[in-house]
Amino acid sequence: MSSYLSIFLLLLILLRCIFWLFAPPNPDEAYYWLWGQHLDFSYYDHPPLQSWLQGWITAWFGKSLFTLRSLNLFSNGLFFYTYYRILRYLYGDLARRYIWWMIFAVLCSPLYSVMLSLAWHDHLAISLSLVGAYLCIRFLDEYLANGKGTNWRLYGSAIALSLAHITKYNSLFMTLGLLTAIATHSQLRRLFLDIRIWLCVGIGAIAFLPVFYWNYSNNFLSFRFYANRSIDSGTLVMRLLEPLGFIGISLLMLSPFVAWLVWQGFRNADRENSTGILSVRQSVLLYKRITVWTFVIPSGILMAISLVSTALYYWNIHAYLLLFPLLPLALADFLHPLASSPRGRGGENLKVFYGMGVFGLIFTSLFVWNSCMFPISAVFGKDGDQDGRMIYGWQEVAAEVIKISNTLPEIPLLITSDYRSAAELAYEMQNPNVTAISKRVSQFTIWNLENAAKQNGKNAIVISDQWYPLTDDAIAHFDRFTPISNVQIRRFGLYLKTYEIAIGKNYKP
């Protein structure tokens, strides 16, 4: 491993550890943590597995930043170990050399750097999807060789993919890509006549039952949420520009340097293997075929969605998973032990690799600074990056809420003007009963309906901010509404935002 790689990799890992141990919860991290304190069959925004595990971890080990993100430690280990197994499959013993370059490339991609760091659903979903894809590829390779394939790999793939499905809905993209690869292969499509494939379908259906039951019990709210967000209005020009925006932002967040290298590696998989680094040529061709479909299916679906609505770049996170192990083929001249120096295209790609490292380190440094110190946008004014500003100040807000609560004759309801602030306050105060009144439908909307009888007639402390101020409709839930105090949030002398605290009398859900 070169000194350049060693230094940059250590810096990226150090930054990751700083984030995990010191960054206050991102609003959505707190939101998903709160789901785990209200265990249910599923939830409005996403399926339940991440929050089930989060709730169990918190119940056993209590509240801390480490426990909040401890599941990330497990999923990252699983994620990179699976990549090592894929590299062993493709390159044999050279995997021990290549895995560090692979880890480096993944950490230099803003998309994966962020999603593997945050305690959102994505880190677990992509780890399980990668495991499922790897086991499926190994099974299919064996099936082509002997007409049978190992059962445990097939069923293990089904279990991993099924768990991914109940972690985040877009995990289905990986399964669709794998099924399309099978269906378009003249020999593999015979598997659809194999009872084992249908047993795998049964495993997936059983795993998905809690999500389906929750949706059935709640008028299919979650399914309707995703169906409705795929239909949007806008001018023809806006609709035509949306796919270009999706492509551009996706390329930027994957990293243009990473995209170039995986493309070069993909192309080199077709060329004569003059250096002999590929362990089994037929396996690489199968791997490449599956990689194509697991990229084309999600990317094509999201491009189609972008024509009628907004497709977010991180929905396509599964599309690139199987591309990363082809990256060593772009650097074969440099990485192969028999190569004395970079030659030809390999030397050019090595320069791109160095650029990837600089790009990744700059992005990760800014991400950790924004998450641990203060949003960079605060230097330039009072507006911008409202999500980033909401990370900070909850100790001060919680202290003021406790102070006001102690002056009241009974324990009040705690209500905020948005799901983000409600989740942040709930996490800070370790109070799972904080709620939100907002026009935006969220999991709080469902909880409010369930708790309406218990909340009726209570007094409340109400917290709002300039980003999501209380509307007249929200204030109308109370017989009397009295502003009490403002809490200004500053970091290192920089103003971030102000929270407004009021008392509402006789809450009417």
C-alpha cells in the first residue's frame, strides 16, 4: 500500500470516527431513533428493520452518540468484508492488496461516505443488498458450472435481500436487477422453473408481511406516499431538465473521479487480460453482466420518474454497488505486482485516482466540520443550510423547556412545529412523547391520531423556529397561546438561528 494511500485512508477513517463520536444527531437520525422508541410493524416514511434494531440497541445500552451509530459500525464491517469476498472471487489472492484501494475509493465517494456514516436506513440497506447480490452471483456461477448451485448461497441471498427490502424500499432495485440478469440469460432463465427460486419468493413475502400489514391497517399510507411523490406538476421545460439534474447531481455525489475509474475498470473487463490478474475469466463476464443490469434497472426507473417528478440522487445508491470491485482493472498496470511502473492508460488513471483522494478528503472534511463545529453557511449570513443549522442548540432549548416546565402545575405536552425539531428535542430530552404539529404528513401525524384522546385538554410547551414557524392553523389548536421566551443559538460567536418557546392552553387535537 503506497504512502499516499496510507495517509489519505487514515485521515478519512479518522474523520469518520470523529463524526461518529462527536457529531450531534442529524434531524433524521433523531427521527429514526425515535421510531425505535415506538416499536411498530412499520412506519410512514420507511420499513422498520433499522428502527427495530435501533430500539433494541438503545434499550440495552442507553443513549449516547456511540449507541446511536453503533449499528453503522456493524454494517460498515459487513459491507467492506463482502467487498473483500467479491475481490477474492474476481482476483484471488490479490484481494488482500486491492481491498485497501477499494475502501479508499468508497470513502472518497460523497454518496457512500455520507450514507455509511449517518444512522439512517441506507447504511444497513446497502450492506444487506451487497451481501445478497454477492451470494446470488456465486450461486449463479456455480449453477452455470454444474447445473445445481449451492442451496445455502441461494437462500442466504434471499434472506439478505428480504431484510434489505424491510430496511428501505429502494432495496427492491437490486433484486429487480438480479432477476432481470437471470431472465435475460439463456441458461440462467431456466431457474424460473426451479422450485428453489419460488421458495426464495416465499421468503421475501414472509419477511415483507409486517410492512404490508402496517400499510393495510393504515390505509396504505406508506405505499401511497411513495406513489404520490412520483407524480408532480411543472412545465415541459422543467420536466425535460429534471433528468439532466438527476444525472449531474448523481455524478457529483458519486464523485466524477470514482465514476471515471469504475467506467475504465468496466471497459477493461472486456479486454484481453494480459496481466493475468483476473482469477476466472468466465466469472468476470458473469459478474459484469449482472453489474450492467443492477445499474441499468434502478437508473432507468429513476430516470423515468424524473420525467414526471423529482428523482433524488441517493435513491440510486444500489446502482453503483457492484461497480466498485471493477475499479482495480482501471489501475492494473500500477497495482499488479509484476508492473514496475505505471504505463499508458494506467498512468493516466493513477492521476485520476490521486484526484479522487483529494476530492474525497475535501468533501469529508467539510461534512465533518458542518456536523461537529457549525455549518459553513453561517459564515456568509443568517440563511442557508437550514437542515445543518438544526443540528445545533438542543441542549440550550432543552434546558429552557425544563425551566419553563418546572413552573407549571402539571407535566405539559411538548410540541414543535416540524418533525425534525420534534425528533431532535425528543432525543435530547430522552422523551419519546414529544410531538409535532405540521402541515407535512409524517410519522408524528399517525402518532397524533393514536394519542388524541390522551392529549386532549392538556397544556403544552410549544417550540418553533423561523424555518418552520407556527401557522394560524397550529395555534388554533389551543384556547390560549402565550409566547414565553426566545433561545438564540450561536457557535463560536456565529449566529445560527432562534427558537421561539410559548405556552399553549387546553390543546385540542
